[in-house]
Amino acid sequence: MLKHTVSICCYLMLFTPFISRAQQGFSFNHFTTDEGLASNDVRSLYQDQKGFIWLGTINGIQRFDGSKFISYSLKGKKGSDDLPVSNLEFIIPDNKGKLWLYFPEIREAGVFDPAKFTYQKIPIRPKQPLPGRINVRMWKDSKHNIYLNVQPAGVLRYDSISNSFVSATEIAFPKGWNVGPSSFEDTIEQRTWFCTDSGFVLLDHKTGKTYTRHNNPKQIPLLNNWRIQEAVSHIFIDKQRRYWVFNWPVYGGGGQVLHCLDETGTRYLKDTAGLTVYTGKYGEYRNFYQTPRNNIWIFGLNTLFNYNNRLKKFFYYANSESETLLNIHYDQVNAVLEDSEGGTWVATNQGLFFAAPGEEGNGVANVFFTEKNESKDFTDVLQLKNGEYWITNWSKGVLVLDKNFKRKSYNIFKNYPADWVYARREGTKLTWCMHQEKATGDIWIGSNGGLVTRYNPQSDKTTFYNPPEFANATIRYITEDQAGNIWFSTQRGRVVKYSGGKFTIVKDFGSGIAIKIFFDKDNWLWVAVQGTGLFALNPANGRLIQQYIDGKTDRNLFALNASDIDQLNDSVIAFAASALNLVNKRTGKVRIISYENGLPSNSVQRLRIDNKGYLWIVTNNGLCRYNPFNDNITPYNKKDGVILAEKTVAADALGTDGSVIFAGGNALMFFHPEIFTTNQQPPDVTITDFKLYNEYLPIDSLISQPTVKLKYEQNSFSIYFSALSFLNRDKLAYYYKMEGIDDGWVRADREQMVNYSLLPPGHYTFNVYCENIDGVRSKNITTFSIYIRPPFWRTWFFIGLMATALAGLLYFIHRLRINKILAVENLRNRVARDLHDDMGSTLSTINILSTMAKSKLSTDNVRASEYIGKISDNSQRMMEAMDDIVWSIKPMNDSMQRITARMREIATSVLEAKDIDLDFRTDPSIDEVKMDMEARRDFFLLFKEAINNIAKYSRCNLARVFLTVHNKRLIMRVEDDGIGFNIQEADGNGLGNMQKRATNLKGRLNIQSKPGAGTQITLNIPIA
């Protein structure tokens, strides 16, 4: 942990003989609604085990992760009561990670679960109705019981069975004694003290009995002390077993009194020193707080005190709207909390304040000089080997302080040359720069008007110079080369060397201020000239070695407004000109480090290399450190104890003990660089928030799962992360990588978050770690697994289903093709069979008859004529058979209308030739019947066979045909009024063919006939 936290602030009063150091105190950082607070009125504080700071404001609960404040609203959330946006006075954790809340303005208590983002209202059910005016304090005992001290109603305890706060009957208060809000559990003695308007009530947990001043069989000294029994408001027992008691005794005139007693409760201690300071305002002591590091705070209305263990007295923090140095702005302090890093948080009605941890003498010295009698405008500073601080003060000469900050007096400006007029003599006090000569210890002081003062502190001898080489220009800087020569730069751009008692102009730049000169390790003389650039000279002859001006290439400077020079290493010169310019003298290239690279601002004023090679930089926006070993820039501000950096922009020096010193205006700041270095491993990074679109999801619930599963449309989100350290917020670099998206580690920006948009479905792992300013990484890489589900049409199940369906479709198409091929093949076979059966046999018969007729034509005309007649009949039958085949093949004949028309046509042509009347009727329902080609052919041929049999054998006068549909079956009935026949004796092929065709149609054929009664044929077949 950093050791620097608290600043040592000194108010130096120059009108007194000595300069006194002020008391030690904390320097505070201020948070308001501008930084994200829900309200400037902060009422309660709590830090959970993960490191989050929870705040209760008058606008509800918030959480702080070291970088941002998050508010919570559960209005309308399923499974949760509405989380009130009201004054949150108490936040009490239980042993399950939940937070118990109390809102006094709406008299509501409840439990907030950060893991699930749910809130449950807890009813308050005292024995008697609560009065109109009450004062409530929520607290927890060592057994994790939650209590409400309700003034004046009594004490309520949470009852898990009824899930409500009920009266704590185990605590017996004397009749008429009204309990106050304050109580304290003494876990060592196993008893709890309750404050009432009539004195203490003590509950002994070992016996379960209560004791008062009127019931004190054990003679407990505190109960016997009459001074603290009237109107007791608060009690606290610290770790040193001191009893602190607030009360409003009548004997003291009604004012509040603070008592501090030893462990026996009988002896008063003097540790209340400092609490009686006059603040100029009415105040009340309302609360105690002892930190884990044993710091005691007492606070309340216009009251904030911190106990100084070294001085054995309290330090008062005055209420000041200016918030300068140690002051903070408040009217009422509501809570104080020390976090896990030792930082102190103060909740007030004017916002939230933070002070970094630390011990006296182990931090940053911020020395502030008052201006009551003398103006202060420090222009240069150096520390002598004896520890003295010499500070040039424009118009006032030189201010000298010893190492304890006591003012020392040196009679420097004396024994002027006799010919110097008053104005020139006073001009020597317009001091601008200093340098201590290494060989002699002489102090060279440069002033306005080209005046130089040379003073030896040991001999008290002063020598004055006003050489013409300076042309009466202000001396801006003094330094020394390796040979011991003294060098000067002036307001008018001249570089002058003093050697052997003689001043020599080495270089005259003609215009521009030669603001600083600097010798590097190679004895090059670097000159910073404002408005012109940076120049490297050969000090032997003043010849130009290198020159750098502004421009757009990698050999140009960021700007020309030079302010300081230092050497970073053997090759690199650090040059301050708005940004930090790193000039490589070997390559001639310039690397720019600006605000975009981490500088607090592009206004670098001072540069100083410490003994370990770190470059300290003061800008108009504060102090920072550049680490050339890992290229990190680390800012420091009030939370690090750095208060006056913006004022100390005029001068810098390296102290004799290695400390870094900055000065300017009326301020001096110095520190040991080691206080800002740490080899301690930073904490692991915590995923603080997961924001899906504009909604924060409960992160505790998410990280408890091995993998966060999101829908495919939830593919745009933000991940927030932090090491949960406000103290190190600006001193940690974060690196993240999303496996599957980022190719390598990416350094996070200052927001400590990363946004991912429109990620494709898949598995992702977010990795993040942090690194401190010295390059030490956190122990573990924090991981966060995310799975974005694909849409259902991209799941393996759906893809497999579609593949199966596609395969089935392809198979179906294939089967259709095969079936079509088979149908064509069957058609061919059938046509070939029919042609063979009908046409082949008929043609064979015709061929035989033709041969026979030909042979009989000359010998037996009658026989030949008979044969020719047969040939004609066979030809006719063959044509009819061919016509039937062709008709059955044509697709246009698929409809039932076509079939019945064909049936009517055939029946009419056959029966008319036999003088048989035809009654052909169809029901309209048969028009919807569909038949395939095979069924149509079998159906038609069966009908044709029946008609032919009527024509050939029935000898009837009337034939009837009727077609209808009943119960999804096609019924055809063919009947005649002919001679009939005996079915049992029928042996022709026709009836057998008809039965076979009915079977092919999956139907039933019923033939009814008997001699002399006609014949009836009924066909019953299923239809689709």
C-alpha cells in the first residue's frame, strides 16, 4: 500500500520571529452530484467484502466501485418490492451478503439483495402504535440480530418467523424511561448499553437481566456515576477500553457534555482535549467511529474531530466553503468510514469526502506561506548540504528556512558598491534564480536588470556584479559546468560564462528568453529559448550542435513555449514545451508525450529527475510521474496528499536527501519519491457491472454462474471492471482481452470499461488484469465467460432438423422420380401387354383368316366371304381396343366427367346396335372423384365388359347405369331386364376379368342374376 496519503500542511507566518508548523491533518477530495452522487446529502456508508462502497443518500442507495457511482431502481421488477428513492439513513450488512436498510422519512425497513437485485419490505410491528415523532437507529449485534432503537417507543428486533420487527421483550426498560437511538454492545463483557432520557439501561447477556442506576446489585461504576445519568444521548467504548459518553445534564445548564472515562468507569481521562474548540457555530456531538487502524472520529452537527494518538488530543476540521488545504465543507457530518486500504470517507450534507491514509512525517509536505504582511512570489529554490532551504522571493530577496522550517536570517544584501544608486541596490532583491558553486559553496543569485549577487554563507561575504555582457537583462538561470565555470542565461537571449573572474558572451540568440540552460553528461550545453526552440551548443566555442523547432515531423517539437530541461538518460533530453518532448540526441528524433498519452494536461511547467531515474512533472493540472522503464504516466492529486502542485510551477530542485522539491507563488512542496513506489501486488480486478444495452444486470448473480448465457439479440453490452481501489484508481493500468474477438491484450482507457457491439453467436471469455506504476501485475487474471446463443435457425438441432428435412425432401423427390420412371415403365409394360394380348392375338387371327380367305378365294367364295367378314370384325375390335388404350393414357381424361362421358358414349354405341334402350344416370357428387390412370382404366374396362355382356347375352329391352358416392365410396350399378343366367353355371372369362379388375380397385363386385329375372352388377370401391 502507498505510504504517502496524508499531507503535512504548514502555514508559515512571516511576520513572526519563527515559522511554526501547523497540526497534521487530512486533505480531502470532494464528491458531489457532478461526479455522480444521487444527492449531495449523504447519510450512511458501508464497504462490503468485495470492496464496493455503498452509500445511503436522500435519494436512495448507491454503489461506488472506485471510479463511478451506480444508482438502483427496482420499480415494477417482478419478484421485488419497489426500492424507495428516499432518505436512506442506515445500511447494515447481515451474514448472508444482504443489506438491511432503513428510510426514516417513510418509516420503512427492508432488505436489499445485491446478488439478485431484489428488495423486500419488512413490516414494523411494535406492541403500541408509533407516535408521530420518532427517532430511529438500526444496528446489528454480534449474533447478527437486527434491531431498531425507536425513540421513544423502545427497541424492536427482527423476528424471522413473522418476518417483521417486533418489540424486544427481553430488554426491560423502567416505566417512563424513553430509549434513545444510541446503544453499544460490549462483546468483551457480553453486555449492551442503552441510552435513555433517564440514564443507562444495561442488558447483561450472560444472565439475561437488565440493570439501571436504581437497580445496580453488582455496583457497576458507570451506573453509579450521577454525572452521566441525565439525558444520555450516546455511548461508545473504544478498543483501548475508554468509555465515551455524551449527555445533556441539567446541572451543566443544559448544554451537551462529553465524558471520557477509563475502563473502570470511575476515573476521568484527559483525552477530550481539543473537543472544546470554539467553532463559531452551534454544534452537537452525535456519533463515534473508531477505524480498524484505531483512529477515532467524533462528528455531528457542525462537528468533525479526529483524535491524534501522538499528541493525545483532537484535531478539528473546520467547515469551509473554500475547501482549501485541510478544510472541508459541511453543516452536518452523518457518517465516517475507513476503507480496506486505510482511506477515510466522510458523508456530509454537502457531499462525500475522501482522505488518503498516512502517518505524520511520511507524506507530502505542502508548505503554504501566508501573505498578511509580505507578498510571496517564489522564483527558485535549492537545498544546501546543511538542510537549509533557500528560496528566491521576487522583490523580497531570499527566504531561508532551516530543515525544521524555522526562518533563518542572513545579511546577504549589504556592502553595495559605493557608486550603486538606490534603485540598483533594490534591484538585487528582485531575485529570479540561484545556484550554489560546488567548489566554494558560494551562492550565486541572479536578479532583475542583469544584477548578480555572490554570497558565501560561511564567511558572510557578499560580492555584487553588473557586467555589460548581461546588457541589464534579467538573469533567468544559473548553472555550472564540469570544469567549475558558472553559466548564465538572460531575458534577452544571451548565454554568458563566468570563468577566471571574467564574464564572456558565448551565444546571443538575439530574441527570445533563454529561460534555462543545462549541461548534459556529455557536456553539451542545452539552451531553451522561448518562442524559438531548443538548442545544443558546444560550450567551448558556442557553435550550434543541434537545433529543434516546432513542426509536424518526428524531428520537431510539440511547441516553442519552453519552460524546463532535464536529462532522462544518456541519449534522451526531456524538454518541457506544453507537452513533454523527449529528444534523442543520438538520432535527432523527438517523441511527444501529451495529454493523449496520459499527461494531466498539455501544460508542462517543471521537470525533475529523481535519483532512481523517474521523471517528475508539474503541469497546470497537477503532479505526475513518468516511468521511462515501462512508459507509464501516473498522476497524483489531493487523494495522494498532493495539494499545492498547481501553485509550485516556477522552480524545482533535488534535495540533499533525494527529495524532490517544487516551488512557486507562495507555496513549497516536497516529498521523497519512495513514498509513491510500491512493490505490493495490486488486487485482482473485479467485474463491477454488466450493462446490456442501457440496463445494468445483477453482476453478483451473473458471476456466480460458470457462463453467462445471452439470447442471440443480446449481443451488444458493456463490461465494467475495477480493482476497487479509489486510492490507486489513477495508478493502475488495466489490460483486457476478449477471446474470440481481440487478437491480443488491449490497454483500457480511463473509463475502465469496454463495449462490444453486435457480436456473433458463440462462446467468449473476457480476461482482464491490472498493473501498478512499477509494472507489478495482479496475481490472477479475472475471467468472465459469455455464451451468446444462436437463433433457433442456427442451432445444431435446427440445422440437423433441416438437414434431415432436406434429405427427406431429396429422397421424396428421388422417389417421385423413381415412381415416375416406374410408372412410365409400368405404362409401357401395360401397353405392350395390352397390345400383345389384344392386338397381337387379333392380328394373328386376321393373318390366319386372310391366308385362309386367300386360299378359298378361287375355290370356295362363300367360305372366303365368311373369312373376310371375320377379318372385318377382328379389325373393328382391334380398333376399339386401340382407342381404349389411347383414351386411358391421355391425362385430359383424368376427370370423372370425362370418364362418365366416355362410358355413356360406349354404352350408347354398343346398345343401340342391339335396339336396347339406355338409362344412364349420375349423381353430381361423382364429379369430385379423382382416379389415377390405372384405376380409371380398370373401372372403365369393367364397365365396358358389363355393357358388352348385356349386348351379347341379355336379350333385354332396357339397360340402366347409375353412379353415385356414399361414405367416401364410389358405387356403380349396371342392370338389365334380360333373360338372366345361373351364376353358378357361368364359366366365361368375362366375369373373371371383371372380378380381377374390382380387386385391383380394392373394391367389391356383386353380381346378382337368375334365369328370367335379368342381371344386376354392383361395384363398390373406395375413393380418396
